Amino acid sequence: MPYGTGDLTSNADSVVVLFKGGRLQTWHRLTDAQRDDYSAQHVELMLGVAHEHGMMTVEGFRLMEPKQPWERFWVLEFPTLEGAEAWIEAEMAPPYGTYGYYEYHLARRFAEDYFNEWVTTPRSETEPLGPVDPHNLPPLDVDRDSYVVLEFARMLPEAVLASEGERGDAEHRELMKSVAREHGLIRLDAFQLMAPQPDWHRAYVIELPTIAAAEAWMDAEMVPPQSAYSNKTMHLSRRWSPRFFAGWLSGAE
């Protein structure tokens, strides 16, 4: 495990959809009128699913270096598996869904109390723009004041054969905590996949106040010996229209 000891358990009270998404090139061949119409239909459908299934979280992040066709990462949380399944099915529904790139992974929140203790400057709750009107969508853009590291990680199989000392677990933990303190960690959300992938078992959303802080975090993650026993892929991103998506939760409880 990338961060060591503590209460490292999953929360079985909700199901999280981790979604790597984007738009295919064919989307940009449509007319403005078609894109507006399909977007309105899509938002109306997704709002219905959110409200029907009590969506708990909807957050988007846009990569600072898009990986065509992947350009955004989403965290979508529901109280039941049924809600997560309904969201995925609706999101891929045509006509809007015909023009999207979809990579979904089901997960659980992981070690919440443990990582919450690392946060030194938590962000205040995002104020929504207001109720979402599918037929009058505002311009969407990133939060230019946000710097979010998206990390996908797993320990290598042979790591279990090494001792904690050989892996440098304690030293790595203290190093990451020191970066959190020095640079004012805003958030650290961890998710454990329900179906582990070959290259990653856990995903982390790590928000810091500056790009220098984000770089310091990523540099520290790669310090050996701990990094020699793990796979870690990291991407810099920004929050995607947080005030707009905060409005999606109105009435969803």
C-alpha cells in the first residue's frame, strides 16, 4: 500500500464510479445546434438519475495535459450499486453518448479518517451557482486556482516479500506528511477499486494550493526505496466547473 499503516479500510456505505472520459472527434463534426440539443437531453437525463438514486458526489477534473480522447476524470458517488449502474447506463445513452469516450471503474472510499488527518488547509464547501437548467447551460471552465494530482497506484506483487524497512514505508509516510504540512494540503481522497486493474488498485485525488506544491508532492512520491516497490501514474489537473456541478446535488438527497 502506497502510504503505510493506519485505519486503511474501505467504506462499504457507498459505491463510487471513477470515470475517465472525454469526447470523440466526431462530436466536433456536429453543428452547434446539434451539440446544444444533445447536451440538453443528456443533462436532463443525468439529473433525473442523480435525483432518483440520491447521488452523493459529482466532481470533475480536467487534465492539464489531455490524453486524447481522455481529458476529464470524474468522481461520482451513490448510496447503492443500482445507482452507479443507472448512471453509467444513462451516460452512454445516445444521442449524446454516441460521441463520448468512457472508461469506468467501481470503487469504495478508502481510509477516510486516516487521510483527513493529513489535510492542513481544507477547502470550504463549494457554493452552487443555482439549480441546473438543462436548456440554459452556463459556459463551463476549470477553476484556475486549483491544482489537483490524480494518482493511480498499486504495490508490486513482490512488495509483500520485502519488510517494511526494506520498502521504506515509515520514511515514505513521514515524507508525504511533511510535504502536506509544508505546502498546505487541501484534500486527499482515496478510493480502492472493487475490481483491481493490472497497473492500479487505488486512486487518489490530492489537491494542493500551488503548482509548486503539486510538483513537490509528485517528486516525493517517486523517492526510493518505497517507489521501487510500487507502480504510480500521476496526472496534473484542475477542478472542472465546481460551482456548476455542486448544483447537481440539489434535491438529489
